[in-house]
Amino acid sequence: MKKSTQLLEHISALMDGELADADRELALAALTADEGRAAWHAYHLIGDQLRAGAALDEGAGAALAARLRLAVAAEVAREEGAGPALAASAAELPAAAGRAPAAGPAGAAAPSIEDDGAAPAATLP
């Protein structure tokens, strides 16, 4: 498991009160980095939404689903070393959410999970 993935899992477990004492210091240290703070914030927003049981309106739900698909596709591309084909297909997802994809190398569309005013997305290197 990649170190950054493990740290994000530690942050999630810390929030849920399920983190082993031996890992607590590591999780707290991760919260000093931008990635850790963004994950903490995003996980809280997700938890708040789940606890409230609030249904997202259709447009917001579709946009959220598209952003999640994009983030997963980008992560798979990074972890598996997938080439431009996966990145190009992932770049089509923002259009489904009503957002323009960011320009990538040589003018090609590149995946983007930039914040659009909603909760910050937790990113992995």
C-alpha cells in the first residue's frame, strides 16, 4: 500500500475513533500537511452528509459522481502507469459534470479534480 494511501486511511480511522494508539502520532502528523488537512475536511463533509441523510439534488449528485469517477480514474492512471488513453477518457468526465477539462501537455485534455466551491478533494501523489 502506498504511504499516502495509508496516511489517508489513518486519518479516516482517527475520525471514526478506530485508529490504533500506535498509529495516532503518524495520523496527527499527516494533518500538518495540506493533503492531510484537505482529507480531514473532505471526510468531515462526507460524514456530515451521511449522518444528516440529506439527499443531494439531481444536478449536484451527477456532478459529485462525475468528480468521483474522475478522481478514481486519475488515481488508477498514476498507480498503474496508464498512458494517455486513460487520462483522455478521464478528461471527458468533467463535461458530464458541466465543467471544462483542464488543458494538459501539448494541448491535450488532462484530468482535473480542482475544487469548484464544494469540499476540497483529497489528492494522492
